[in-house]
Amino acid sequence: MFIPKTEKIKKLSEKYSKNIQELESIFDKNTYVYIDFANVIHWQDKLQWHISVKRLKQFLESFNTIKDIKIYYGTLENNEHSLDLIQSFNECNYHCKTKKVKIIKKSIDVSSIDLNSIDLLKNFIKKTLLSKFTVETIKFINNELKKLNQNGILELEDEKCNFDVEIGIDMLTDYRNNNVDNFIL
């Protein structure tokens, strides 16, 4: 059953009553929610939305069948935004799990490859897309990388923090120990 936690959520639920009914049918049993927040950030960027962690928690807690909300997010050391976001999860009483974000360095040094080659590009672009590129496109991209190399940029840093295993373990543990019927990922 949906019982709005705030006046704003109540007004929105009246405006979107069909959506609330649909969610009530999904959250019809003992439900646990697992949020990989890095994905939420990508949705925000793609949809040009702002998702408030506080309002999200209030909204989810408005369903009386949702018993727990776990949120997963990597800690990027010395990054104020990352640390502030984790603090806001804790202030909103999410069950927050975090771990250090790994920084993976990837070479973009084209000095030892033929500019018509996909050898370096296949580390960044899926093979299915690369197969659609013309030789001219491959050469153009490699020439752009060569320009970066001439400006002293020989590698890129990629951030990686995968929570799939932790989420899977938590789901299995919750299934065994907490009589969970619905898992919302």
C-alpha cells in the first residue's frame, strides 16, 4: 500500500495515480531495493534530470511493503562530490555500501601502430561498431590520438567500481535471512 511520506509526494501521487497503482502491483510483497547509484548518475545525465537521494528514499519508503533500501556507490578518494554524496546517503539512512574506485590507466600511444589499424581502438570501441567504420574513419581517429600524443597525452584514466558481486551476495543473503519476496534492482 502507498502512503505518501511528504505532501509533495502526495501531490505527485495524485497526478500520477496510474503509475503508483502499477508500482503497488510490483511492490505487492515483502520487497528489498538495491540501487547501484553509478547507474542513476548516468540516467540523470542522459535524461537531464536531477534525482534527489532524499526524495527517492521518501518515495520508496511510501510503499509499506519496501522493507529495506540498499545503495552502492564507489568512493573516489580526494573527490569532494563523491564524499558528499556518500554522506548524503548516510544522512538519509540508506544502507550504504562503498568501496574505493579503481583508476585504470589505458594507453592511447599510437606511435607504434599503423594509422589504419584498429589495434588500439578495440580497447575503447566495441568490435561491432569498429566493423562499421571505414578505413578513413579509423585513420582519422588514430590521427586525433596522434595529436593528443604530440601534446603529451599518452594515456587516459578510466574509473571502475563494480558492485555486481556485492549486490548479488546481498540479495542471496536477504533471500535466505529476511524472507524477501521481491527484489528490485
